Amino acid sequence: MLRKNKISASLMCANFLNLAEDVTALSRGGADWLHFDIMDGTFVPNFTLGPDIVKTLRPVTKLKLDVHLMIEEPIRYVNRFAEAGSDIIVVHQEACRHLHRTIMAIKECGKIAGVSINPATNIKVLKDVLTEIDLVLVMCVNPGFAGQKFISHSVDKVKDLREMLVSYGLQDKIEIQADGNINNETSARLNFAGATNFVAGTSCIFKKGEDVYENTVKFRKHLDNLSLKP
Ligand code: DX5
Ligand code: ZN
């Protein structure tokens, strides 16, 4: 199955003085999901968004709300983010004492369940939960901040992950998402390796002083061209 490449626009990089305007520009420009980076200052050394921003944006957009929980023991807040209107809830393997139980909690809320792994975490940690999840988020930078440099082994990691999914016959069930310094060059390499969902932040859509709508249109065209390549 040839999956359409998705744009998940990273809201932590948006203009908070004109958030509604940016969300409209993203939607008109061809983004598929809004990506909410949630940080607790403990699992990652930063603070960003919370459930209230998800709740605020839920009624004003048709885009899917993709919530990336970079927080310790996320099971504590799964219901809160589900009730706020999330469509996708992604937790870090490294932050869950009971990863299987946490994934089940997301699915009991009827949400798309994803697991994210940091640059130093091996894909093997996912093996025993693959049949329960819908998405794997491969971090291509150390989580916590926008504007970081791409960690080059991320491409091989996506390739290995894709091969693992194929070996279990799960390549059509589980989507591979990539987050961190995603631009035309890195997305092309990651797509060739098997990623079809890209978190777009300051490296492509939210470039300083550039138009969000125009950059979204350009990235949309870029990803659509990639899909066409054999
Ligand atoms: C890292 C963040 C960033 C952000 C995207 O925790 O998740 O990856 O969304 O921003 P850039 O494109 O600057 O990496
Ligand atoms: Zn993220």
C-alpha cells in the first residue's frame, strides 16, 4: 500500500501571537495534522504546551490533533489529553514504567496510539508492543527544543524499523513518523528509508520571517513528489 506522506505541523514553532491565523494557513497549505509537543521540564529540559491548547484548537480546526507527550509517566495524563480532543497520543518508551498498560490506556480512549523513541534508544524495545500500536515516532534530534541539528543515524534507524515492521507484516498497519530538523533533504532520506509522516517545525514551515502558508504549500508539494518516486 502506498501511503500518502503526511505533514504534522509542530505548533510549538508557530506564532503564538497569531495562532488561529497560523492554523488556518497550515490547513489551507496542505498540512494533515497539528503536532503538539508537550514537555514537563523533567523528561525533557523544557516546558511548552498543555491540554488547554488542545481543547482551545479542537473546535476551530478539522486537522487531526497529534499530541507528543514528552513527559514522565504519561499514563497519568492520557485521559486528560483524550478529553481535550486529541486524535493521536504518542508516549515515549523511555518515560513509561509500564509501556503496554500506557498504550492500552490510549486505546481505551479510542485514540490512535503511538510510541516515540529517542536517538539513543534501540528499536528492539518496541518489539513486544508492535501489535498494539498504530505509529512509531523516531526522534531525529534529542527531544526538547526546536532548531537542533539532525542526528544522521536516524535514517538507518528508520530503515531498520521499516524492515522490522515488514518482517512482522505490520508495515501497512504502523506508520513511521519522524520529528526533528525535518526539511526537504532530511525528509527525502527518511522517506526513502520508510517514514511517511513528518513533524514540520522551524526547519521547513516555521522558518523565521517566512510565510507559513507558502512554506506549507512548498513542503506539501515536496512530499507529494516524493510519494511519486518508485
Ligand atoms: C523537538 C521538537 C522539534 C520541533 C520541530 O522536541 O519536537 O523537533 O517539533 O522543530 P525543528 O524543525 O526546529 O526541529
Ligand atoms: Zn514532537
